[in-house]
Amino acid sequence: MTPGVLSARAIIGVIGALMMLAGAFLFVLVGPLIGGWLIVSGAVLVVAVIIERSRYRSQAAERTHMTPGPGGGEPGPVDSRFRPTDEVFVDPTSNRRMRVYVDSSSGERRYVAEG
């Protein structure tokens, strides 16, 4: 994961935690309406940071914490069960051309940088 993504995730997480703390403080001082809203909103940000995944990666790559490949896709060649499709796009973050591979039996997709 790039340093910019880590920084953005950290900032969002800190903002969410601060919102929850401010919400708890306001919950006691002002009441549940404003305080509760801030607690819930902050919790949503913290949970989003925790469960957010890198783009274009398989669950297996995420579970094993493999280093992302070029363009954020799979780090190496895909399994032989995956076949290339005609679907190609340019990743807006890395400007890498990505090819979509699909497993026709399960519909599972993989994204691999080309070139």
C-alpha cells in the first residue's frame, strides 16, 4: 500500500476517533441527539478504515498480506483457471493499464497490470 493511502486512512481514522470522543462529551453535556450523531458518524469512519481493502486484489492476497502488484492488482501471474477477458481499463491512481481475468466456473475476477 502506498504511503499516501496509509496517510489518508490514518487521518480518516483519527477524525473518526475524535468525532466519537467529541460525541461522548456532547452526549453528556448537551444530550443524545447531537452526541449520538457524532458517535455514530465517527464509528462509521473508523469501521470504514478498518474494513477498507486495496483495489483489484483477491481475498487470498488480502488474507496473506501479499505486496500489491503493479497498479494494485495481483502480485504475480494468476492461476491457470483464470482466462483473460476483453475488459481493459486504465487505473486512475497509477495510470497502469489493467486486464481483467475471470474464472468462468465461479465468476471470480482478477486484475493484472499489463506491460
